Amino acid sequence: MNQYEAIRCIRASKPTLRMQEILDLGITRYMLYTLRDAGLLEQIGRGLYRLTEHPSLQHPDLVTVAIRHPQSVVCLISALSFHGLTTQIPHDVSIAIVEGGYAPQLDFPPIQVYRFSRSTHQAGIEQHSLDSVPVRIYSPEKTIADCFKFRNQLGMDVVLEALKMYRETATFNHRTVLEFATLCRVQNIIQPYLEVLI
């Protein structure tokens, strides 16, 4: 397979590929590295590649985590940032996994792993297509409830800022927030703050 054929195979696949997916297309490691060294393929993370002809990634950290660990869910500060509900700049990607589950390891981007019970892990997941990659992110309402649950780690100022910013959105729904707060067992904590905002 020559370079042209290899590029054509990659182009016909998906924009961002793991090394094994490229090898499964019949492209050798030698050809992969040749394409990379020629500037036709860029390595965006350990074992992750994309054609340089594609536009730059808008969400490189979230995309990398979603490809490497598709069962994880973006949560807390990272989810707040995605939904525009914080002024905080995430220094890592916060992800939720099921209690007792395998904690993923990544060289880059840095990740912060949180363990959720099975019922809270599965609730409120939205799937967004970011840079043509499916990324699982908790909904704004579920994220608010989760932030109250982890308020001691995040800081109450961050949590209240998120709640106030969410209140200003057109999609504000206090009942849905309370449903998730009940699931996360923080309804008694969040209720007074919601009452002030309504």
C-alpha cells in the first residue's frame, strides 16, 4: 500500500483513529510513521492519530479521553465548563467511572477520576458529537447535583457560581435539578439554594 492508498483508507474511516484501528485498515506501522513524518498524519496523543487535512480539534482533551476511555463520562468542572456554567478553567478532565471499575490511566491530558454508584453513574448522560467523536457528558442538571455532592472537593463558591449561571440559562429547570439531587442524596442541601433562586 502506497501513501496515497493509505491516506484514502484513513480518509474513508473516521477523523481520529487509534493506532490499532489504522493497523486494522491494512496500513503497516512503517507506513503510519512515514505518513506522520511526512506531516500527513498528526499524533494528537499516545496512540491517537488524525489527518492533518482536518480542521484543528475544538475539544482535543475531551475527544482524547472519549476515544481512549469511551465508557467514562465527563463530569463536574469539565462538564460545567462544557456547558458554560463556570468561570473556572479546568486543569484536567474530570471523568466519572462506576465504583469498583477500572481507573483509566493517561499520559495526556491529565484526568481526575471520580467514582459514582451504578445508579448515579448512568443517570443524566448526554452524548455530544465533538470533532466527529461521540463524547459522553452529564447534563447541566445532573452536573449541578454532582457538584453539590462533591462540594467539599470543588469548593462551595464554584458550586454556587454554577447554580447561579445555570439559573440564567433558558433551559433552567429546578424540578429536574431536584430529581438528580434526590438521586445523589443532596436534595436537603440544594433545596434552600434553589428556593432563593426561584
